[in-house]
Amino acid sequence: QKEVEQNSGPLSVPEGAIASLNCTYSDRGSQSFFWYRQYSGKSPELIMSIYSNGDKEDGRFTAQLNKASQYVSLLIRDSQPSDSATYLCAVNRSGAGSYQLTFGKGTKLSVIP
Amino acid sequence: EPEVTQTPSHQVTQMGQEVILRCVPISNHLYFYWYRQILGQKVEFLVSFYNNEISEKSEIFDDQFSVERPDGSNFTLKIRSTKLEDSAMYFCASSDPGQPNEKLFFGSGTQLSVL
């Protein structure tokens, strides 16, 4: 059974702080890793993708991957109230082409003004 | 940015009835998908479709479910005899692995309520 585990939260951070979201996965064959943001009642929106060990930065977001520890994280710097949402970690066994994603339940982030 | 379009946004049906959820993937995308999300639960993969056939499916996608690409633009999910537990948000998605910065595009979803 392929599992993706996330702390459900809620995670509350003050505006301007760093939010740290974590995810572990069970399938060692996973090839690609994603962070999605989901507002209530809406579809998931891709924030970051990461494919190799290390850090990947995009604006205020940094994704970190450690395949040996089967661990993915997302850092959000200078958190804004508009970042308040549920953040979904997803992993894909396929390296390219098909997206048979396994999602975690998500971590609810609340950024307090 | 191009969009995946889903209709209807809400569908209410009686248990045992057949429903068809409709999607228009992004044109020239090659892979099409259905995911679902039961209220308060995680997003779950149902099926992927490539080159006019199912390429992968999950345990959820049993004989009650079917998919079809009836023409060059639409992609449908049919639930033959709905159960209460089929109530969920159903997301269609598409992707094109040949594109730079390729990613999975989700539609806005169809909320299915089975009464």
C-alpha cells in the first residue's frame, strides 16, 4: 500500500514568518514529488515539483527532497494571509509521462495577520 | 493559461442511477485522468487514459466505472449505478509530457451528490 503521510495541522504562523510543511512517503520507487495548494472547494494547484535530492527554490517557496529518508518538505518564506490553504504532498511512481499521483491528506496552513 | 473544463459543476442523483461527468481536456494534451476527493479526505487517483485506452487504474475504478473519449475534445467518466459512497468531488486532469515545464492541469471539479 503506497502511503503519503502529512501532519494534518492546522499549522498557524504569523504573517511574515516561515511556514514549514513536511511529508513522508512509503514507496521507494517514487520518482517525482509535488506540492499542491488547495483552497476549500477548489481543485489542487501546483506550487512546486521536485525530482532529485536537494533543494529547489521558486520565489518564496523552497521544496526539499531526501529520497534516502523518504522525506519531502516545503518552506514558505514571508508567509502571507493569502497562503492560508491546505497543502497537499503528492508522489508519482512514474518518472515522466503519466501522473498516477498518490496524495497525502494535506496540512492546513493558517497565516495570521 | 489553458484550462481543463468540467461540466456540470454540481450533479445530484439518486442512488442506483447512472451519471456521466464531462470534461474537455486541454487541446493537444495526450494524457487524461480522473481523480476524486471525498469530503475531508485525500485526493485519490481513479484512472489514466492515453492513446484511446486506459493506461492505469486504481482499485477504486471497478466495473461500475468507465471512461470514454467520444470525440476529439471530450473525456467522460460514467458511473453505472451510483452508490452513496460515490458522493465526492471528481476532478478531471490532463497533461502533455512533451511540453517544457510539463505539469498536470486539473479542472475545477464536479461535485457529485448521491441521495
